[in-house]
Amino acid sequence: MDKPLNVTQKLIKSHLVEGEMNPGEEIGLEIDQTLTQDATGTMVMLELEAMDLDKAKTELSCQYVDHNLLQTDYRNPDDHVFLKSAAEKFGIWYSRPGNGVSHPIHTERFAVPGKSMIGSDSHTPATGSMGMLAFGAGGLDVAFAIAGEPMYVKMPEVLGVKVTGRLPDWVSAKDVVLEMLRRYDVEGCVGKIIEYYGPGLKHLSTMDRHVIANMGTEMGATSTVFPSDEETRRFMKLQEREDEWSELIADEGAEYDEHEELDLSEVVPLIAKPSSPGNVVPVSEVAGSEIYQSYIGSSANPGIRDFWVPAQIVKGKRVNEDVSFDINPTSRQVIENLAEDGSLMQLVQAGARFHQAGCNGCIGMGQAPATGRKSLRTVPRNFPGRSGTKEDEVYLCSPETAAASALTGKITDPRDLEEIYNMGYPNYQEPNEIIVNREMLVAPPENGEDRTLDKGPNVVSLPDFDAVDDFEVPVLLKMGENISTDEILRAGADVLPYRSNIPEISKFAFEIVDENFYERALEAQDEHGGHIVVAGENYAQGSSREHAAIAPRYLGQQLVIAKSYARIGWQNLVNFGILPLEFDNEADYDDIDQGDTIKAENIREQLESGHEVTLKNVTKGNEYTLKHTMSERQREIMLAGGEINHFKQRKN
Ligand code: MIC
């Protein structure tokens, strides 16, 4: 008899086109669906153009416009127009600006149990809430998937989390994932897929599972997977898609590489302090601090219940006069349902500032907090400066905690509402019918291949990059642990409009770490032909934005030496020909300083011959033997100067 399989193994096995399912080995997976959002999607469409693609080869691809929604000049709207033309040309669905956040909409409208997907957004694993195998990836990997190529990833280990019990009052799915973050921090699940199973799952709705799968990314996980069970069926029926449901559960006796147990009844209200999602403590530990903002919404708390519960909490009351109570509805569908059930009125009457459906302030596209003030948000991450305010103080919490704190003006454990307002916990019962809205999802035309792309002046084609060669360049930065892509190339309303313009966006590279980085990089490029940077563990964690590799590469970055890397960030470096080397020992990291000159000799031969590279520190007179974990296929990509050059070579 065949070995019993868990859900992750079943999903991988049914999509495996290259390699063996041995943890750590590179495997190739067939991809059924793709998701792109506007802030990364413009680059994906430019990449498809560079690859001369005629039509998407996937079963379904959808381009969402949810990030760059502010229209303070022509740039963002030009991108929207460009994306619609590209969606038509390449045969891709188009979710119009204002329709809402990609991940929950994809889960509601398109996700199908048993299918695979990659998306140019790190939170793509959210659809793992429905028994899908979904990965976040850099734009170029998504472009290749749209072109029908496999996705390559190191075969992950599977961390099985057995869920028991039932959540207490005032505690919700966000607290569950914060509990996981408390245990695993931001790098504890690198190289793993988290699979949830067990009797407790029946008390978690699909949108609760979405919250948990969405933020698995914050632990560095390759993905998160839930089974497709009766709850999935109920959800799909509610979304008028029951016919697309099928069961996908682990076999009796299936095993996991690692084990964890989570008793829902023991979870308490939790909060991640500034400025890392892994900085988790009980809300009670920080209760009492005054806040400036309470912000509800985003892909990390997208369900109707995530607005309904706060609406019940603030109903008939007024939020504190010093609090900006920002409500960011997930989608038009959510707005319609909140209007129908009265929540919208309750929120507005309590003082809510209602924004359009989309990601908005989650990536600093508006709603930046005031200087030195605390902002409580239900969003997935709080890396430094991401909100748009340089020295921000963003806390991540549940909608319950955000609503309670909006009322009192101080960080408040929602359980205290029972005493303060004599209030019982508003338990949400999802109705048997909801309003389903498909109106702003535009289906691709049958034959759009001849459509010309509508490119505004800010949509600039990708620059060409040279193949890797010997160098002698300065170390421009020596950084510490857990440097996020928000620090490498920040978000914010002033930067995001340049996502389709590499020369312009490169001016913001590493600005959070060093304000003068851009000028120093230009100088190093002129004088030495480039530069390198050094970092600690988990380099390039966080978002999937490939701009965090392309912009430094455009400024002459040859290589990064780090203690370790986040998966997507590492892959993006390889895709764009920046060599990702790893320290073999702590002493070498300690030895190397900002300003040192590093020399690489016979680098091509060194790469061809194995997994070690020796570099010389000319300033100190030392040599370092460093490692890399690229597969043979990736070494070829690196030698070609990146994936696009490699693709062109393969075609000729
Ligand atoms: C994020 O949450 O960091 C983002 C903004 O959605 C990113 C994508 C981006 O930078 O455009 C992500 O998660 O990948």
C-alpha cells in the first residue's frame, strides 16, 4: 500500500514535474493559477512583454489593482490603464481599482481545492485556507508561470500543527497566528510549509483560516496549507461555487516532519510590538499606552466578521477623540454586506473614517500615523517605516483589540470591555446567504493577442544586466539581522508609484538604512563598477517585491553576503543576477566592515565548480570561504546575469 500522505504532500505530488520530494532539494511544480497585484504586476507584465508571450498558459490568471490606489498624479492611474491593456493582451482576468484586496477576492471567486498557484505578493499562501498549494514569489517567477513554465522551490519540510479546543470569547484568528509568531518569530518556519489539522479546525471558518494562512508568511514559511473539508464546502456554497468544491484531507496515519500543538482555548489576546511581526506579547502587557490610530482591514483580517465584530463593539458609542479610527474594507462585496447588515452605519456613527476597498495604509498608501504616536493595525506587518512615517510605532493586533482600543484611546485588552462597558462578546454567526459581487472582475477577451500595451510615460522597460564577472568593489553597507524588503526598498505613497520605473525607484534603495545610499552607490559604480552589501540572518524577509533586488542591481550590486536569507528575497537575487553568498562562520561576518574592499577572482570558474566561493578582503588582507545553495539550474542563471538573459539564451 502507498505511504499515507498529508495534504501538503498530496498537493506537491500532484503538481511535481521535476525533482524528488526530499526536503531541501529543488523541485519543479506545475502551476494552475497566478495572482498579480498592481505594485508588482506592472513589472510582471513588462517581463511578459520582454519574453514575447502571446497568451497566458495557466488555467486562470488574475491581475488585481489593490495597492497603488491613491491618484495624486498620473503615475498610478497610468499603471492601472497599462495593466488593463496587458490583462486583455495576455488573456488575464482584471480586478478593477476599488474592487478590493487580491487574496480574499481570489479565495472567494477563484480558489479551487487541490490546485496550485503562485502570486507576486508574499501573502499569496492565504488561499492555502482552501486546500490550495499557494506560494508568494517574485514577479519574474510569476511571469514564467504565466508563460507555462514550472515554479522551482526547495522541497519544504512539513510542520504539522494539531489544532484542538475552541477560541474563548474576545479572542480570534489573528491571535492564533500571533501565537504562532510568538513561538516561531520571523524566521522559525523558513524552509517549511505549515499544515494545520485536527479537531479544532471545525471551529475556524474559511476566512479565519485565511487570516492564519496569510500571516504564515511572517514566520518565513514557504506556504501554509489547510485541508479542504466540510467548512470549505460551506464557504464555497456561500460564494455560489459549491460545484467547484472537492475534499482534500490528510490520509489516515499521515506523518509530518515536525510537530506542533495548538489548543485554541488557551490563546489570549496578543499584539506584535514595533517593529517586527515576531515581537509578540499579550495585549495586557502593553495595555494603557495612549494610541493615535486604530486601523481595521487588509488581507490579514479580511472577513465580514472582522468588521462586524468591531461594529458591534463600537455600536452606539463614540471612539476616543484623539483616535483616528480607519476602516479599510476588504472588497466591494464586504462593503455591500456591511451595508446590508447595518455594520457600516454603526461604524460611521461611532466615528470611523471609511476608506475605499483595497490595501491602502497597510503599505503606506495613505493613512500614515503622526510622528511618535502609536498606531494599532490589523495588518500583517509592521517593519520600520512601512506605514509611511519614518519613525513609526505600529502594533499588529486583532479587530477586537483595535476596536476596544479605539473606544478607550489606549491599548486595551478586549476582555476588559466586559467590565468597562458591561458588554458581552459579540459572537458572529455567518448567515446562510450573503451578497456576492462579481461586477468589477473583468473576464479576458477571447483573442486579445494583438492588443497594444497602453504605456504611460512612467512605465519604463526593464534595464539589461551584464553577466557575472570578476570584481573589486567596496562593502557599502554592513547590516544586522532580519533586514526586511521594506528596509531595502521601502513602500509608501511617494515610492510605490515608481514600481514600473526602475531608474526612478532605485533612488530610494536602502534609504531606511542609510539616507545617502543612492549617492554612494552611484559613486561606487563610477569608480569601482559596483558594490556589495553584508547582512545577518534572514536577509530580505517580508514582501515579494523583486524591486528589492532589481533596484540594487541597477545601482551596481554584485553580491550580498548574509548569514542566511528569506526564501523569496533569495530567489529574487538569483533571478536578477546578484550572487547570494552565505557566511560559513560568525568570525568572517565579524571581520568584514563597511568600507572594506572585496575582490573576486575567477568567479565564473568558482561558481561552475561547486558550492564554495573564496573572496579576498583587500583592506584586511584576509580571505573568506563562503557558501551558496543555488542548484545547478540556478548557477546557470547566475552565470548568464539573471533569469531574463538565461531565458533569451535558451530561446536562441
Ligand atoms: C506587502 O504586504 O509587503 C506587499 C506590499 O503586499 C508586498 C508586495 C509589494 O511590495 O508590492 C508583498 O507582500 O509581497
